Amino acid sequence: MSFKVIKSNFLATIQDYGRLNHGEHGLGQSGIADEHAYCWGNYLLDNAFNCAVIEITFGTLVLEAQVTTFIAVTGADLDFKINNTSVAIWRTVQVHKGDILSWGNSKHGLRAYLSVKSGFNTPIFFDSKSVNLREKIGTPLKQGDTLPCIAFNKTNARFIPSKYLPDYNQALALRILPSYQFNLFTTEAQKTLFNQFYTIGKASDRAGCRLEGAPIEHHKKTMVSEGMAYGSVEIANGLPIILLKDAPNIGGYPKIGTVFSLDLAQLAQRHPNTLLRFEPIDIKTAQSERKEFNQFFKII
């Protein structure tokens, strides 16, 4: 019982919540790029928060259901269809053996997620099913692959209330927590960070979002390499790089702050050339919002 890959691009991969306990071994965090869409998909199906899904970037994925079960598609609108008929996303949908599922060009957002009842039962690498192409852990989906899952015939029809649906076209402001190196930057450099719009560069990927704009001056171009956190904002050659899920876990550029984790879900849905800006957030606000999110989705 599985889904069979009929057609895929090199950016469709299996992901779960991430590889969180192997930083000491040099492995990156990995995991889904858009935590918001991922968590809602598993929530709709009453899955555990860590169930594996397919992350579909830029579309061009065709699957054949070889099992009758329930799914949820969340995240970007990539023209999702079943048997060549458009199907609404952000809700549970029953699929039957022999159905053809397809994703095309992006209409809204960048990454879609296919969640299936009880998750995909794919191989585990270092305590996670997440594929990390930079570290050569796992491989992208390719024609002929089979993705095991269970059959399931009953569930309640569920959908996401409209107030929780994200707008991937709205102006993007990323809230940033100043790092312990923030005060190594001059007041003028700090103002440069907060008082301009940056453009997402075309060289961005799952390892890092490279921004283009007015450079930020810093007297130390590099520093002694040290541990890095998801969302860290490095200043490399004067320009910010936001470290994402497949980033290395050490680095030697000065860090001006860390983007609040829940805002990174919105960043994951933005195409190159999108404008964004930074604004500060205090630690109490960040902790409160993070706690509320974790409690709702039962993240442990």
C-alpha cells in the first residue's frame, strides 16, 4: 500500500519535523521549510506532529495512489488536481486506489505539502525521515519510487478556518531577536538593517535565504567558527543570509540576530525577488507565541 511516483522534479522530498539531536555529529537540522503548513496538514488528519510528508517545491509532481486513504494538501497553491480535476486544499480529501494526484505551476506560494493519514513510512536516517540533499542524506523523489503508507477508509471531513489561512502575497516583515553579537554592529549598521527593504536573491535555497540590498558595515568580516541556529542572520560581505533548515551547523560570519521561528514559515513561501524587511521582537513575545503554537499542535 503506497503512492507511486509517476513524475517528479529534483525538489520534491520527504520531510518530517527535523533531525534535532545530531548537531554534535555535524548534521544539520533538516525538516520541513514551512512549519505552519506542515503542522496544519498533520492536524487535519489527526496525525502525530512528526509524521512524514512530501514537500513539493515549484510543483511538477505526479503520483498514483495505490491505496485508499485520506490526505491533506496545505501550503502553496500549486494547481493541485486529482484525476485532472482541481481540488481544494487546506482540507481532508479521500483518495482511492488508482487516483492520479498532480501538482503544476505555482499560483500562490512556493512549497506545498502532501500529508497522508499516519504519515509516509519511509526510511529513517539519524532519527528522522527528512531528506537533506546538501548533506547527501536521502534522495529527492524520482520516477518509480514507492512511498509506503496505510489504508484508511473513515475520517471526519475537516478544513482550516479562513482566519488561519496565510496570504503569501502580503508584505513580509520578519521579526528578529538581536543576537549576543548585535551590539558589535554600529548604531548606523543596525539602522541599515531595520530601515530598508531587502530582495530575496535567486541563489536562495533550503540552506539559506540570501538577501540583496544596501550593505551593512561591520569591522569583522569573519569570526572564529561557532555553532549556528536555525534562523540566524549572518552578515556575509555586508549582506544578510538567513540560515534555514539545511544550513550547516557551524559558521564564521558575524550574526546580527535570529529570525523568530514562526516567521520563517512565511519566508519559505516567498519567491526570489520578493521584498521583505526586518523588525525587532522581544524574547517574551517570541516565547509566548511559540508556546501557544506548540501547545495547539502538541509539539513536544
